[in-house]
Amino acid sequence: MQCVKVLGGVLGAAALLGLGIILGHFAIPKGTDLPAPSASASQDLDLEILEAVMGQLDASRIRENLRELSKEPHLATSPRDEALVQLLLRRWQDPESGLDSAGTSEYEVLLSFPSQEQPNRVDVVGPAGDILFSSQRSEENLTGEQGDPNVVPPYAAYAPPGTPQGLLVYANRGLEEDFMELYHQGIKLQDSIVLTRYGGVGRRAKAVNAAKYGVAGVLVYTDPADINDGKSLPNETFPHSWGLPPSGVERGSYFEYFGDPLTPYLPANPSSFRLDSDNASGFPPIPTQPIGFKDAEVLLCNLQGTSAPAAWQGALGCDYKLGPGFRSDGIFPAGSQVNVSVYNRLELRNSSNVLGIIRGAVEPDRYVLYGNHRDSWVHGAVDPSSGTAVLLELSRVLGTLLKKGTWRPRRSIVFASWGAEEFGLIGSTEFTEELFSKLQERAVAYINVDISVFANATLRAQGTPPVQSVIFSATKQIPAPGPSSLSIYDNWIRYSNRSSPVYGLVPSLGTLGAGSDYAPFIHFLGISSMDIAYTYDRSKTSARIYPTYHTAFDTFDYVDKFVDPGFSSHQAVAQTAGSVLLRLSDSLFLPLNVSDYSETLRSFLQAAQQDLGGLLEQHNISLGPLVTAVEKFEEAATVLGQHISALQKGTPDPLQVRMLNDQLMLLERAFLNSRAFPEERYYSHVLWAPRTGSAATFPGLSNACSKAMNTGPGSAAWAEVKRQLSILVVALEGAAATLRPVADL
């Protein structure tokens, strides 16, 4: 049952109507309780305030935040997770450093948990039915934290229950081409159990691909070649280094979509229609269970059959065979099989979001959102508590200025702690579903800081093109951690850069997929979004992510000793995200450079012409309208940029500023088409939807051409190519129209 609690008496009992009232409240200016300097419509970014905030963000406070946040496991909806809800509320209602208001919203959502009565297990069963080997049911208690009774045993969330048994086959990373390779080699997959490695494809996709070939069950492990640079011995891994110990198991959600599984496109409120769980889609089709590489070694290094391809070999110290079944000269008798017993259960649970709000002085109905999820699989020191530790320190510094009466932002700031992200971005998705219209009308941008520090080498930022300029501006003014005198920007460019036809050599800004809570904001709502973190030097490690990811070894001491000793990288992320937040909330003109989209569109167009142009010509499909649409956008963006420059040199009236900022804010929405990808839930953005085609161009066009390539001229697949091309042209023309003078239709 949904419940909203607003503290401090700001909104009173009306808060029970929902979080929409919290945000709607700030659409009404309240001049009587604002400091006089903030009332000016010309209020702009105060560089002294910005400098003060940068100087007050304290690494030692972030460290203590992290110690508190990660001292106990806090799986979504657990008692500790709810205790952290109360911690956030206490911080955000503090009389000396709190915000204008803070509240919670609850959603009743479908989660998946392992059975306490019947633990999941993986056994090797001999020909006579006797159990010859069993995988570890929990990680080794190396530092004390792993023995906490609230550590959830390793499991694949949303994997269905079942007890399949069969001969073991090694299937590399579980890609479609991996199973095709096994099939072509004549290896019997029907009714087998396959062992796969993490990486290469999403978790659920491994089970989906396996099921197509009649596989009965799937095991997943992390190979030390993929996470530890080949190191696998206990004295080479945590607690002796940052490497994943042999017993470490990556937990995770195996649900395909994001949001509550039973209420797609609807908030999980009591009044919403719910699917029957038997009819809900997106779950793995067959039982699946993750294991540690210590157990995987026992299974994999005793397989019989031909050697796996060179690209399939890992770092477990043996020649990886394909199977099926175990070799006769190994530790298991011939004919031994693997039994996978999964007893996961689905449960409806109440999960909470926490929102803290600073009301804007001039444009209270324009929201800059800053979010991080709260729940973790175990202690979650890196994921997500490193982000929450930064969130709490940034909100403390801004809240202190607010309570002193020395600062109030031009626009409203919304801090968010999302619930149940690990199960599929649930809290943030339910929020966007509930406040869809209001957020589309009023949200300026979304800043996501999930894992704030993967490692301490360099900044890693992802986002849509308009946010590039504000991130660059912020990072040029902040010193990078470490002994060098470089800025974060200059340090970043050393590790990850690209050549821009407009700017020359610049840092590489990554694109946004669906790995964290920015996904519903950009893909579903079309809100300019970004994700900010510090990360490792890619030239020094092949790790696909930090090694203890989603394991019981992701603890405070792990961060303190190996990830970021001294917490200077956490501080750098706090300063970067804080500077971006202030620039977006306080600048007179929104620092969103829409012209940077021109470079993206031009590169997509060139890839389409080069990789698909000849194929399209063969089917009498012209890219001419798309070329014209890109040119129209480039022209409109250039003219708008000139208009902004002219206004900045003069004294624009408030309505001019408001109209121009709305153009900048609403551009991202113009790229949405809710019917462009009917097979992809929540994906509406025609530029950033998942791309399965090989051409690195507009995803809808690339995907459609890939499917149509081997079909006849009059096929439905070629009709879809034409439809996707039309969708693109209309979207780009609509985006160009958004940028033109508002009086022009």
C-alpha cells in the first residue's frame, strides 16, 4: 500500500495524496519564506557559492557515511534497508543541515528470494544416485562479514524453481553463437546442464539462449580471467588484494525488463492493475544458479570431450573441455550428472523510495534530479553505498547553506534514494510511471551516481550529448586526486579520449544503456541524463567490473584498503556531481549544449550511408529525407546557439529566459516515439534504444536492416526498414522544430 510521509510540516497531511503533491507544491512560489537575494529573476550561478561547496565536501565524512551505510547487509525490503530509509529521513530533516522537505513513497512490488527452508544447491550425482560433490552454499567467511546471518545466499533472482539433472556441457558465455558452435560440433544439448561464464551477454539471455537448445538448467560463474587478470589463488585475492576470492559468487537479477514485473507502465500502487505472476514475461525460462569459480573449477576441469576453442579458455588452470559429461579418469565416475536444485520464490514486498527536496527560488517548478539506489545484494560498500555516501555528503553541504539562509537554488533540486534497484531498477521506474506527465513537463535533467568509485584512476561519465558541456566545464575546475597538478578533465583525457570534429581531442563521454536508475529517465521519459563515477585504468586490467561486484566481499574494508584509500576519489566524484548539480540548478541559462547532438547525428548518418547505403539503394530506399532532417537539425541548433549568445550579452527578460530554457529542456523529449520499438518495454528514445544490428548507426534502422538483409524485396522486414526510417525523419524534424524560435510553427 502506498504511503507518503512528508516531514517538517511543509506539506502537512495532504502528503498522503502522493509524491506528486510534493513536487506540485513547489510549482507555487512562496516568496514570503525566501531570502531576499534569491527572489531576483536574473539569479545566476554564484561562483563563490560553487567554490564554497567544492571546499566543504569532506572525504572523511564520506568515509564515515560509507562505514555506516555498509556495516550490515541491506537487501531490498529487508529490515536494514528500511533502517537506512529512516537514516536518510533523519539526515534530510536535520534542523542544521536538512532540506526543505523529505518523504517516502512505498510501492508493492514483486521480488524474488531464495528459500530459507530449502537452500539452492548444485550437486554431482553418481550413476547410483549418490551425491559425490556439492557446491558451496555460502561464501567463505574470510573477514567476519561473510558470516553475518543476513547475508543472502548466492542465487539468480527471478530464476524459476526446479531440480533438473543432466550431463554437464561447457557453453562459454552463453551467447547464441556459443550454443550454435556446440550444436555444429554435434554436442548433445537436450536435457543437459550447461556451465557458462559471466560477461558477453546479459544474465537472463544465457538462460534464454540455452533453453532454445533444450538445455534443462544453467550454471553461471565468474572466471578469474575475466575479473582477476587470471589470479585465482587465495593468497592472490581478497583480503590480500582487491581480487575476487575463489568462493565469491556474483548475485544478480535475471529479469529482462526494468520496473515491477507485474505492473508494466503502471506504478505499483494498490489501485493499479496487476498481471498474474504466471502470465508475467521477462523471467528466465529454466532454473539457473550462480556458483564461485572454486566450484566451477571442480566441474570444468573434470569434463570430457574436445577442447574448447582458444577464445573460450579461461584461468582455472586446466584445459577447458566441452563435455558432455565427466571424463572417466577424473574424480567422478563415468556417467555422473549434475543436479541443479533451485527453490526461489516470488514475493510481493513493500519497497520505499526516499525523496528530499530543496525548493527553487525563481523556477520552483523546474526540477534537477539527483539519484542513487539504496539497496544492495549484501553489504554493498561499492554498489551502491559509495554513491549514497556521496549523496549524503553533498546534500549535507547544500542543506547547511540552505539552513543558514545564504543560498537557495534557482530551480528545485530533488534528491532521491531509490529502492529495489538491484531487482530491475524498480524504485526509479515506479517513480517515473507515477509522475510521468509532471516529470516530462518539468524535469530539467537527471544526475545518477550509483557506484561512485569503481577504482581511483580516472573519471568515467556517461550521458546524452547535451550534458557533455556541463560535465566538461565542471571537471576543468576541479583538481584530480593524486600527486599530479592536473584537473579531473585533463586526467580524464589521458585515460579515455576521442577526436571531435568540433572541439578536437576531448574526453570520451559514454552512452547510457540500462545499467542503473538513469534508464527510465532517458529511455522512457526523454530527460537529459548522466551517470558519473571514478574508475580504473583499462590499460592495467581486463576486469569487466570491480572484482567483488555483488558478492559478500564488497565491504567497507575492501573499499578502504583497495578501492579508494583516503577517499579522495569519492571526494572528486562528490565535487564533480555537485558542480554539475549547481550549474544545472542555478545557471540563468541551462548549460545544456544541444549543438553537441549535431555531432552524434552526423556520425550516425555517416555510418548509415557507409554501412547501409548500398543495401538500401538495392531496395529503392533513399536516405535523402534523413540527410535533409539531419541538416535541418544542425541549422536549428546553430541558430539557437547564436540566439543564446545574443541574449547572454544583453539583459533578457524572464519570459525570454524561460522560453529558451524550455527549448533546451524539451529537446530530448522530441526524440521519443512510444511505438518505435513495441518489442522493447520502456524504450522510446529513437537514438539510444538497444542496437542489435551490426551497423553503428540509428538503432531502429540498424536493427531493421539486419533482420531484412536476407529477405525478399516485398517482405514485411523491408517494410519495417521503411517504417523505422520514417520514424527517424519525423523525430529529427520534430527536434529541429523544438529548437526553432518558439513563435514559429
